[in-house]
Amino acid sequence: MAIRTELTLRLKNTPGALARLCQALADEKVNVLAMNLESSGVLHLVAENPVHAAGLLRSRDYTLEERDVLYIQLPNRPGAIGSATRMLSSAGVNIDYAFASAITEHQMAALVVAVDDAQRASTAAGM
């Protein structure tokens, strides 16, 4: 498990809004580790280099919020996410939101978990 910086911003509900943002990141060689776009237009983005990503997006007039999140790599098998979230629960950690992704052919999955205090959560859960 790692603590990573998540960038949160709002996209306009227009065709190509996400494509333009992703192209801007790609043009600057920003690798996206995880993202979640809500129907409200709120985008949660975890980039490999969040400082570079944040600077780029701010220069393009996006308003960002930053927060530390837990970035947990898990085995890509049934029950892995449940096991990780039970560990957090047992440590008294409340999850604000989470999202995950995996590729069928790969052995690992990624889980992004937003909590009040990522450092405390990481320590308390022993992850």
C-alpha cells in the first residue's frame, strides 16, 4: 500500500471534456494510475507524478482539490477488496469513497480509498 495524492476536479458535461483532459496529460507524459468520473462531472484522478499533473491542469484553468488517498495493490482474485476494506474497518477507519480496477489477465488489481487521514489509516490498518 502507498499513500498517493488524488486530484479532484469538475469537468463540464460536454462531448470531449474527458478526452481533452486526458490528451493534455498524455502530451505532458503524465501517467494516470487511476481515475473515476462521476455522473455529476466530478473527476478523481491519481497520477504517477501528481505535482506535474496538478501544475499542468491548473495552467489549463482547472480548479483542483488535492488529498492523500490510500493506493492499495491487491491480488486480482475474489475477496481481495473485501479483505482490504475489512482490515480498514477493523482498525476503525471510515471510508469516504473507493474505486478499483483490474485487468482479467493480470494478477494484480488497484484499489483507491479516500479516508479522513490516510497516514493514520495506513498505520492503524498495518498495511
